[in-house]
Amino acid sequence: MEFLGIPLFDDDFIKLTFRFLLNLVFTTIIIRALYYPVSRRKDYLFTYYMISIIVFFLCFTLKKYELDLGMALGLFAIFGILRYRTTPIDVKEMTYLFVVIGISVMNALSNKKMSYVEILSANSIICLLYTSDAADDLLC
């Protein structure tokens, strides 16, 4: 079924929903379970979530234009430029921002050549690495 020549629904909607939920779960683990208990800074929680959501939807939407790797690198460049145009933030917060952007890009741009087990493994490995770092911060 179409409206004005555009399909109302296709299989990509199911992919979008599943990958968005996957992205939201892993970014929540990183932001709420790993970042917030260590830093106790609420001012970055909203920013991390919104950047994750915007980057995910932007990448997923533009994926149909065959811009995959170039677009991802361009997004990193844009956020890198924004970094120098804003007030300085701590290196730790910048690392979390980079991880949130990276996970969102990875979850949005993965294609049929990458299985869901591989996506889950990559997300889990990143969370495990941050779990060990967060544990070190809590103990010190």
C-alpha cells in the first residue's frame, strides 16, 4: 500500500525497531549503569541519550543511499569539530560521548553481512570493557 508513491510500511520498519531497541538497551547500560554511578553528573545524561538517538536514526535513514563508511567517518568529523566549538568537557565525558556515537553508528549501519550475534557480541564487549573501567573508578 502506498501514499503519494511512498510505501506506508516495509520490512525496514521491523529492522529499525529491533535495532533501535538494541541500541537503546546498550546505550542505557553504558549511560545509566556505567557512566552515571561513577560521575554522578546528570547534566550529560540527556545529551548522551539524544546524541545516540539522533545519530542512530540519521545513520539508519541515510543507509539506503550507500554512504555507509564515508557517512560514519563524516559524522565523527562533524562531532569532532563541534567538540572544539563548545566549552571544554572532561576527557572521560568525551570518551563516553565517542562510545555512544560509535555504538549508535555500528548498530544503525550493520548490514546483512553481519549477524545479530556479531552485533550483540560487539556491543557486549564494549560494555564489558567499560564495566572494568567503571569498577576501577568506583574502587579508587
